[in-house]
Amino acid sequence: MTFHYLESADDPRVSDYTTLTDVHLRKLREPAEGMYIAESSRVLRRALAAGHQPRSFFLAEKWMADLDDVFTAYPDVPAFIGSAALLEEITGFHLHRGAMAAMQRPAPVPLPDLLAGARRVAVLEDIVDHTNVGAIFRSAAALDIDAVLVSPRCGDPLYRRSVRVSMGTVFQVPWARLHNWPGELQVLKDHGFTVAALELTPDAEDVDAVASRNLDKLALVLGTEGAGMSPKTLAAVDLAVKIPMRNGVDSLNVAAASAVAFWELRART
């Protein structure tokens, strides 16, 4: 392993890590360049365990021993080492979670392949908050969701904050970005899925009533923060599901609601 010790924030070799706090820039740049950032030793280890390939490592010298086995396993991947102040100047924030890695994005999985054998699928419509996206993926991984589909305008599951909030579980759940929205919900129906919207509509059924039917294949659509589900999407689903509220609370945050619904609507053998 060759370690490269950084002396300047302008070093072109670490361009993958510049201005990580500029959300608008990064969410455009990273997919276009076929990369994403894995932040923290735990997350990058989960990325590697999932078979994702590193482009480079980026860390302060004090974290080198912690990743000695990783460096041994990837001797041809450059590791860039710098002082805490220099790394902060490059990224825009203080690194306090260990190392980072620039990772190659895995090739997209075709939708039919993603659905093969699946019984529970989550579909995210225009959920733009990366914290919510990451939290939903963490619940999906924990509660036996077989795949996650995201609409064209949904936040990037591989954006740094999404990955961090998910604790790297975003690498465990197969996912794909849809392009024809909401038209591709028909693909789910063609594969035998009942498509349900988690939405407080007048005709929405209580989640336990739907759970009692133990539908063989269920795709649960979660709407964007605030505005909720779009009318076109509601017109395309088979039914609406609601979580009954108590004590004057009108609804749950979409990430919290997803966890409740994933558990209640899990496939029962």
C-alpha cells in the first residue's frame, strides 16, 4: 500500500472529497461521475463487504491502524493522509468518524431482476430529505423489505448523509431509481404486487386490517415530506393504507411511519 501525505487542499488527487457540504453540487456530481462517499470506518467496511469497489481512502494519520486490514486487502487503492485541519479545508467539515472512502457506484440492477423473488417492496416518491431516505433504508434492512424503488426526484440513497444515517444498511437492500413515474408502478402490478399508498385518504384502510390479509406480494408507496402523495400516484395504486393516530396527532414523520408500516405489513408465512 502506498500512502500519499497531503500538503495542500488544492491537490487534484483528492477532488472526489472537495466541498462535501455542498448538497446541490454533490448530488449532481456524484451520480454523473459514478461515485459516492462512504463516511466512517464502519460504513466503508459495510460498503466493501457488499462488494463495492473503492477508488481511494481519505483519513487522518491517527485512523491508519484501525484500517490496516483494509489497506492490506486493497493494496492498489491510494490512501490519502492529511492533518485534521487540512482534511477539513478540503471537505468543508471536521472529520470525526474515522476514515472516508470514495467508492465506485455499483451497476444498476434491472427492475425485473430486482423484483424476482421479492414479496415486500418499498417505493419512495420524491422524498428529498436525505436523512429520511437513510432512515427508511435502515428500517427496510431491519424489517425484511426485499427491495426499494425511488422516484426520479427522490433523494439519492448513496448521498453521504443517506448512507451515514442508514449506518451503511443502504448497501444491504437492493434498490433502483425509476424513470417513468408513476407509470412504472404498473411493472409492479405485472409482477403480481398489490400496490398500496401509505396515505391518509378518506378511503384508506387501517394498517392492521390490510396486514390481516397477509398479501403475498405488497409494494408500499411512501409520499414526499409535507405535501404527501401526488394525485397521479394515488390514482395509480390499488389501495391506501393508514396508521391510526391518537391524542390529536395528525401523522408521523415519513421515516417513522415507514418503520411502523414495514413491521405491520411484513410477510407472514
